[in-house]
Amino acid sequence: MIKKCIILSIIFSITFSCGDNLGSVKQNKETKFYLIRHAEKDRSNPENKNPILTKKGIERANHWASYFDSIPLNSIYTTNFNRTKGTIRPVSESKEIIPKIYSPNKLDFNQFIKSNNGKSVLISGHSNTTPYMVNKIIGEKRFSDMLDSDNKSLFIIKIVNSKSTVEVRSVDLE
């Protein structure tokens, strides 16, 4: 009887002392990345490399906020440009999330994916960086640059057990 109690005590101790470590390496957590290109930008001055959004762009940014209203988000990332920051501003304000600035060509994608494991993340980029980010996150070159007129595509990446799926949606202004 004493042997059984000692064995049960040891098993009980090991189970509870390792619980946190086991929880931190769960593989079945779903990670979601939502990637959008910035909304319509002001093209009135071709010399301006950092334009703001047009009236339609602001309308689209507000539409993105409505779209993401019922979608839980943990983090928001944007490049350091007026148009990308302006696109996610309504979402970040409604979710009370401070956007993080990223540079796609300087990002350690393995670390980025690891640090966002089990989270839902919105990323605002550009016609060339959005598909680039999708390709890097899924680990294959599936998507080419977006058309310059495409401000409505939404890439949804789901990762579970290191396997990714990508869905592309067209989110029109209503």
C-alpha cells in the first residue's frame, strides 16, 4: 500500500511539474494570418513616395474595420507608410491594438511565425509585399505580385500542426 502511495505521489508530482511545458508546445493550436494590401492611395503627385489614402481609401479602411469587427485579433502589423498605417488604423482603434511596424525584407519569418503561434494576426502591406509575405509564411512560392488596382484581396493563412492552407477572398466595398 505504501509503495502504491509513493508511486502515485511521484506520478502526480511529475504530471503537475511538467504541465506548463507540455502546454507551451501544443501542436494543434490554430494560427491565422490575415494579409491585406493597403487601401486606395492618393496618386495626384507621382513624386510623393508616401501618399495618404484617398476618400475611397478611407472608406475601404473603415470597411476593413467592419469586416474584422467579429474576428478576434491578437496583433496587427503594418509597414511604415502612411497608406498601410491608414488602412489598418480603424481596425487597430476598434480592437484597441497598437500596430507593430515591420519591414518584409528584414523579417525573420521563422521567428515571426513562432512568436505568433496560436494567434490571429492582421498584416497590412503592398502589392508586392503582401504576396511575398504569404509565400514566406507558407514556405512556397504560390502567389505573384498583385495588380496595382487590387485593394480588396484578403489572404487568410491557417496553420495547424505545421500545415498551412491559404484562402483568397475578394472583399468588395458594400
